[in-house]
Amino acid sequence: MVKTLELYDMLKGKLGEAESKALLSIIEETSDAVKHLEQKELATKNDIKDLEVKLAETKADLIRWVVGAGFLQTALICALLLRLIK
């Protein structure tokens, strides 16, 4: 990869000093913007992974509560039936 100083020297001969500085400034700003967007995208991917983990934990908790409520309901029905039979 060509370094900034080398690129400046190459462009200075063809474009002139002011134009070369302006072009390199635009290139650096664009590069910084791309890096910032990549970091934002990476953060978004990490957020999605965290959300998936929380969703899995919530699903497991929900299954536990549904199974527990089912057992409780079955026990109550059995107790009521035994009470009615006696």
C-alpha cells in the first residue's frame, strides 16, 4: 500500500502542491469515514449476538414456567378429582 507521503510526492508533480494536499485530505476523510462505519457495523453485529443470547435465555425461562404451570395445573386437577371421588 502506498503511504501518504509517497502518494503526495507522486501527485505533487502532476497536480501541484495545493491540489495534491486537497486530494489527500479528501482521501483521508473518506478512509476515516469508512473505518467509522466498519466499527459501527461491528458493534451492531455484537449487539445482535447479545440479543440472541438474551432471547435464548428468555426462551428457556419461558419453557420452565410453562412446564411448571402444567405440572401445577395437573396436580390441582388431580386433587380436585380425588376430593370429588371421596
